[in-house]
Amino acid sequence: MHASVLREDYEGLTILQINRPEKLNSLNVEVFQALDHHLSALERETDTVGLLVLRGAGACFSAGHDLGDLAQGEQLPRPHFQSEVIERLSKLPQPVIAAVHGHCYTGGLELALAADLIVASANARFADTHAKWALTPIWGMSQRLPRRIGQSQALELMLTCRTVLAPEALAMGLVNRCFADEDFFAQVQTYALQILAHSWFSHRANKKLVVQTDGLSLDEGLAHEVYRHEGVGPDVHARIASFLQIKSSKS
């Protein structure tokens, strides 16, 4: 059976790859069912998986919602299925990186926006084309895009449907890092492993604090951080001891 989303594991890093290259990784119900399956597993694997990278196979990340499927009338397993899967991705305990190369349009952009970080290849291209097709977003565009780049810039992209190239996306804060095309995925893996070298406990706790306090006032957010933080991780003593040993050996 054709696997619409492939999983690869490497030293605490999980890579999920949307695998419809012949369709520019356009997102159909089968892709979302596969994503839902993988996310369900990852939610239970915090001891063995510290970070998720989401990418696309072939020439691009994703050209967006499969308009052919949409025109034919999608058979969803339950109402609002795709938006629930994207929300599940955004709430994954582990940090999530969307690694974008080539096209990242509309539904594909909504999927990427659910990640904690977006890194882009120099050839990446971003656009929201809902208005081009007389559609309105239901997968998070109207909420996540303004929170990432600001209301005015988000509305401009939504109204014009224009394509944003990687350098502009980096400048406006849509992406966190931009890497060369030639060795893009190797650089993404190096970047991911740098993150994984730090405490997975802290990564999960920090993500939880940021997500839970989004929208709170400063006073409310500070109170949440002080009184509802996760405490220290099980690796705290080993990490401090290792640091002190290295410092002592250099003295």
C-alpha cells in the first residue's frame, strides 16, 4: 500500500515526510489520516523522541489542499477532521520544525504554521491563495499567520494571494532560518540535532509554557510561569555535573 506519510527515526529525531511527490504533496484525506496515526504514536513517545521534523518528498513541501479531492467532495472520517489533525500537530509535546523547500501554499502553509519553527530552503515559496479560489481558511491561517508575522502583513498576503520568496519570508519573521538549497536537509538535520543536545524535558516544558500563556496579559503570564512551571528535569544533576567537570578540566 502506498504510504502517504513516511516516518524515519534518527537519534531522538523523528522525520515525517509527506509522500505524494507526483501531486506536489497536495493534502488529501489519506495524508491527514496518516499524519493523525503518526501523531498519535508520537504523543506517547516523549522518552524516545525529542523533536519532530515535518517535510515533503520530491520537489516541494506541499502545494496545498488537493483541489481535485475538494471538488469531488471529500469523505471525512468526522467533521473538521483536517483542522483537528493540524491542531494535534501544534499541541504535540515535542517541538516541531517544518522544513520547507519549494512550494508551501495555502493548506501547506497552514500545516507549516502549526509547527513551532519553520526553516526554509533558499528556493522556498509561500502563499495564501484562499481568495483566489473563493475559499476561506478553516485550518488556522487567519489565526496563526497574524500571530507569526503581524496582522497587517498577514492580511496583505491573504488579500493579494502573492507569493513570498524565502529571503522575504525570513525578513518578515515567517521563517526562522534559511538554508542553501544544495544541502538543505543535511543542514536541517544538523540544526535539529543541536536542539536535541539540550534537555528534552526543558524543551517540552518551555513549549507548554509558551502555548498555555498565549493571549494572557504579562502579569497573568508571569504568574503562570512562577506557579505552574514544570520544575527541573531528571537530567538536571547530570548536566550540571558534566559542565562542572569540563570547567574543572580546563582550569
